[in-house]
Amino acid sequence: MNAMLDIRDLTLEFETPGGLVHALDRVNLSVERGECVALVGESGSGKSITGMSILRLNGANARIAADQIALDGGDLQGLSDRAFQTVRGRRIAMIFQNAKSALNPLRKVGDTLTDILRAHAPEKLTRRAARARVQEVLEQIGIHQAEDRMLAYPAELSGGMCQRIMIAAALVCEPELIIADEPTSALDVTTQAKVMDLLMSACRTRGVAVLFITHDLALASAYCDRAVVMHAGQMLEDGPADEVFVRPRHPYSRMLLDSMPYGKDAAEELKPMGGNLPDLRRDDLPSCRFADRCPRVQPCCRTAAVPQTALRDDHTVRCFFPHD
Amino acid sequence: MTEILLEAGAIVKDFPLGRGKVLRAVDQVSFKLRTGEILGLVGESGSGKSTLARILARLLPQTEGAIWFDKASLASFSGPRFARMAERRDIQMVFQDPLASLNPRWRAGQIIGDPIRRLGTAEEKQKRPALVAEAAERSGLPAALLNSFPHQLSGGQRARVDIARAIVLRPKLLILDEPTSALDASLQAHVVQTLMQLRADLDLTYIFVTHDLNLVRLIADRILVMQKGRLVEQGPARQIFDTPKEAYTRELIAAIPQLGQRRIDRTGRTPV
């Protein structure tokens, strides 16, 4: 059976006045049917633009090259921009970080949701039928007094409620894949737990695959089956979430975990990560872009093509010298 | 038994909503802070923790209640009047979003030196460049960046400018309002390490306002838990996390995601 999403050797560059930015370097990523995959890394590691590349949201100065970007076996790259409209929003939905700014402030949220559904639904829907369907989805995801909520403007709703509305917007067209980019990082911990529980149980029960972009490793481990670790536009480790977050094999994954408070007892145990992300405008980037920060670095890491080593069937690491 | 540095007695803050209605943002909060302690102030958005922090920093007057700092009552002084008192030097605040709180038209060095210009002694004013350089170095801001404007700095560097500005007059108490929440986790560790070093070097006491419970568990000696303006529980950090007494505290702790702890499984249910 085909994977829901299968990206092979995705390379992305941006043309800017300051030079060519080598944003993504041969990224491989797949999401199986009904699977939830976490895409994690620091700010600037290329997580969000990977998600944006799938939906062609990267803007006019982006240069994409990939062996394939396949949805359910069909390569999306050959589609015209017009044909792509039947994919974006309908087969693949996206949930953005800041719901308040993603919603139109001048329209009632019910109207926004109805428009989204009518624009993307494969069949013609009357406004009334669309509204009924929207209300049904809002009720399914546990929003009380859905009919009243639909009459509210975004400014009248809390951040958590706006994010629930965005989840409904993503679910209403019954997509096969949802790309959720930091959907809860603007929310506090109790609301975050409620919104994430709602999003993930809705996706799991419907069999919707999820690409969950986050820098919060604990959140990723609480909801995802698999984790992909990115750094400076390169994919460094890909494996079962329980493995990657508990026994990381790539030196970067390990350092990332060491710098975070999880499982530690005192502030002294936090080990700040050395160095910075490399300047991606450089034309002489080392072969492994983590080389300048890596404690295990050897000369070959900068020059030779770094192999993608399979540690097990479902766990690969892009490193010459992974941890045991 | 160490000394009490600050004591808050039944603090109340009402914000008028118009038509005679009020929002009680802080409701009868009392606690004591010992010298050298790190006090974590936690709660969800809207719980009143930032309002309380601003009252303690004398940026907002309380509606009722008393504050003693170093055994002197601050109750009746706030705002402009407090700015002329000796204690203004001793209580400093580090703000949540440095990009919003740092003057965009000032260079880092000018921002860091501003408290000296306003509150410093004649001697400090004379030594201002040296004091600014020292504060920057202690805060981990490279001297070469003192001529930069806030927008030219990274998030981590901006946080360091705000910290340097807060410590330049050698205060006794630092009130930190979500100092690391705008930062990436890997940068957060750097800033936390700097704050711990500063506390040891300068004998500081911290009030750390945050909703990052994973972090506060590591650094705080004691924790105050706020909900809807009220103090629902206070105690040693260990005790709050290991044996919380109040239902709300338990709920807050249960909501923290933990590594390797599944909340929703493949079938869409919560694993038992």
C-alpha cells in the first residue's frame, strides 16, 4: 500500500537579494495512513517550510526540486496550480500557529468555515447545507453551543476557541492529511492539552494522517507515532517516537534533549547547546550542516556525502558516527 | 532561617470594566519571599500572575493590601512617587517580550545604562560605560553588540539586553515575567544558565513568573499556584509537583506533556 505522503529528496532554495539560501537539503519524509509524524527541531531548522513546500505556499522566490512529493501514490509536482487547488485545503489541510491571525477578523467564524467548505467541497453545496455540515463538525469536536459560536467574530473568542475553530476548518473538508504547524504554542498548558487531545482524537478516529510540526519534544512524544528530527534544512533522524525521544541516536537529537528540562531534577542538568545554526547563504556549507556544532565531528563529516544509515527497519539516522 | 525580603499581605487588584463593574484580577494574595529564594509563580493565562508581578514591581498600584520590602512598607507608594525612592533600584523587572519592551530607537548600551541615568548616584553616573559593560558581560551579551539596535539582535541576545538592564544597578530582587517563553528550548537553557550564575554572583532573589511548569520544577525553591486571581496553593517546589493538594494544581500538572507518556493512542482514545 502507498504511504499517505511520501517525499523523496526535496531540495529547496530561496532567491534573495542577499544570495541563494539553501533552505532544505534532500529531505526524505513519509507519513503512513492514519499515522501521526512529528517534525521537530530548533527555530530555523526548516520544519515549517517543509510543510509549506508540500502545499506550495513558499512564495515566488522559492526553487523546489524533488524526486517526488506524492500524496497517496500520486506525484503532486506535475499538477498545474489550478489543479493543485483540489489538493490544497481539500485533500491536505493545514493548521497554523496563530489562529487569531489566520481567521478573518471581519467575518463571523461560522461564515468563514462555511466559505471554506463550499470552496473545497467536491460537490456544489448550498449555503444552508454547508452551515449544517459545519455545525455538525463543531459539535463532533465538542464545541458547546456551536450554533451561537458560529455567530461570533474571532476577537470575541479566546485563543483556545479560535484554535478549535481552525481545527474544525481543517476537518470540515474531510482531508486525508493534516499539516499542523505549532497549533498550540500560543496557548497555555491546560488549554494546550485540551486542544491537542481534541485534534488528535479527531484525526485518529477518522483515520486522518497528521504531520505535526513542533519544537516541543514532550508534546510530540505524547501524540506521535514517529519523529523526524531536522537541523538547518537537513533531516537527521527518523524513527519511532519512543526511540527517538528516549534513546536518540543522532548527536544532535541527543543534544536537543539534553538542553530541555524533561526528566531532569535541577537547573544544573540543563546542558545548553553550543554554537548556532549555520548561515544557509553559504555556498560552502559542510556536507553535514551540524558538523560545526557536533561533539563527534570528523573531517569526513564536512566533505563526504553523509549516509542515511538504517539502524533498524523503522529507524534511520543521517550520520557517520551515531550513538549506540 | 533566612530573612524575609518581601512580604505581600492580602493584595487585591480590581480593574474597572465600566458601568460600575470590576474585574478582580488579584484576590487576597498573601505570601512571603525569603532572601536568596527563587519563587515560581504559575497559573494559566488570565490567572493574574503577571498583574501580581507588576504590582510587586510597583508598576501598578494595588487596590488593597500591603507590601513590605526589606522591612519597609511600600503599600502607599507606586508609580512616579515610588520611582524616587531608594527601593526602585532594588526591585527590577525582566519582561516577557523583549522586542516589545526594549525601545526600538535606542542602542543596547543605552538601554542597559538607562537605569543609571535615572536612578544612579553621581559616582555611578560617572562610571556608566564601565558598569554597562560589566552588566552586559555578566548577562552574556558580547561587548561588540552594545551598539546594536534591538531589531538587529537575535531573540536570545534581546533577552540578555533586558537582563543586563535589570541588573545594572545591582538590585536585590528580580521579577522575571516569562523571560524565556519567547525563546526556543535550546536557547532557553542558555538563558536559564546565565540567570543561575547571576543569582550566585550577585546574591539575587527571583520571582519567576511562567506557565512552563517543566522549567519551574527545575529552578524554583517554592511555588505559588494562581487561578482566577486567587492563590490556590503554595509550598516547596518538590511538594507541589509530587504531592499537590488542590484539584486545580493536579489538573495543571497533569496537563504538562511528558516524554514517553502517551495522551492519545492510535485508536483516538486516552490510554489508561
